[in-house]
Amino acid sequence: MKSFTYERVQSPAEAAEAFSKTTGSKFIAGGTNLLDLMKLEIETPLHVIDISKLGLDKIEPLSSGGLRIGTMVRNTDLAADTTVRRDFGILSRALLAGASGQLRNKATTGGNLLQRTRCPYFYDTNQACNKRNPGSGCAAIEGFSRQLAIIGSSDSCIATHPSDMAVAMMALDAVIETVNNEGKTREIPIGEFYRLPEETPHLETTLDPGELITAVVLPAPIGGTHIYHKVRDRASYAFALISVAAILQKDGSGRIALGGVAAKPWRKKEADDLLPQGAKAVAEKLLEEAKPTAENKFKIKLVERTLEGILNKERSRYEI
């Protein structure tokens, strides 16, 4: 790990200002991703800004019936929250499907949204990776790609986003609140938060340099059955081959978001409209622009079959 300086800040605006003052700064919250990357010298910040004492660790009900979740809320606390479990069960299920209990005790809401890919070529500093070293190439494209993206990828990157929580938040239409170094705030719908790789895979979100996530807002609950199904090579300590976040209504309508298939949680509202037509129609619409490799083309059928299993199980609840 390379040497760095450290600073603890007392307010979101102070954090953003500190970032702008020192070139090569990084925010640190729970540190469950950043510290690992620093040890491998994938991330080499010159200055680390600790945001753990900003007081942004509350889960607050809104008059609309929604929730505001502070960026420092721990994954364990969010998954266990009574309101989250009752009204936003898909989020609790997604959090419990990710990582281990020890990591959930440290990992934060904002950090989870910003965690970086687990592509093995990103982690291997001997391999070319445009996400790690822009312009160096992408070894994954001609390499072992079983775990990697089948849609939304580019000639520069085929990595996937690893978060389970973000997939559930995509289905919930979450909105991300931020502040910049001038104290200006903005709200970013999660559908506009993540970038696709195109020619700049190192730019992963629409955040400006130094812009800090302060909270995530969930709109009023929409009811229905909340399902998070994660398909992986082993039952724990493994990232998704694919995952499906589903909110299903009794009338056959609902919402579907996918994980493990792209550089961001993947959702198309046009696919949601096809739910009454069944899993095949939904999967085809979700993945109509897929460009899989020979090693990961199985994910297309895996998405369809996983959706079919979820929908069949839901239909059986209402059959006499």
C-alpha cells in the first residue's frame, strides 16, 4: 500500500470541499472495498477523507410513505429495519444475499452503490484493464468471461457491477441525493446514476469529482410480492452469475431488474409491461441487445429460466 494522508471531516459540505483542495483524494466510509483496492495498489489515493462521523446514518420515514436512507447506514441495520422489511422487502433480501455478516456490519449504503467491479482482470494488475488503467485495453474480452457482462458492454470493457443492493434499488426507483464542494445538492434517479462503459469504463457514475452521496430516497411503497433471487456458483461468498429483483402484483404487473449481466443494474420499463405475457417475452426484451461471449451466453437462458421459476411460483400462490 502506498503512503497517503488522512483527514476526518464533520459535515458533507466540508467533505466535498476537502476533496477539491487535495489532488488525488478519496472518500472512505466503511472501507470494505477501498481498503482492499489500496492494498493491491489498484486505488492509490494521496489523501483519504473519512466521512464516517457525518451523522448520515439514519433511516428516516417521509411524509410520502417513502424512506430517506443516510449514506452511512450500515447494510446490516438497513436489512434489519422494520419498515424496510415490511414495505421494501426486496431491499432487505438483496442485502442479505450479499457478502457476509461481518462485511454487512461495516459496509455502508453509499459505499455499496459505489463499489467497483470484481472482474478478475481488474484485480490483476499484470493484465490490461481500461477501468483500472484507461487506454491499456481489456484483457477480459479475449480472456475468461464466464462471470462477465452480456449486455451494455463495449469494445473497451465487459465488466459487471457487483452490488446486490443496487439491483433492488433499481427496481424500487430509488433516488440518490448528493452535495458538491459548493454546497449545492442534487437528486439523481438511480436509472441515471450509473454509466455504461462505452469508451470510458473508468467513469462509472454520473457523479462529479468530489460530489458526495448523502442519502438514498425510496419512493412510497407499491406493495406486491418482493423477490430477490441470486444465482451463483456457490451458496455464499460468491457474486451473482445473474440475479433477479422482482416486485410482482396480483394482477400480473410488476417490475424486474437484473444483476450480474451489465456494468450497472439492468432494467427496462418496456420489459415490465410484458410481464403478463410471461418470462420469455420479458427476458427477450430485457436482453434484446445482448452481445455475450461464447463463455457467458448461457446467461441469456439462465435469465429466462430464473424469471420463469419466479413467475410460476408467484402464479401458484393465487391458484385454487
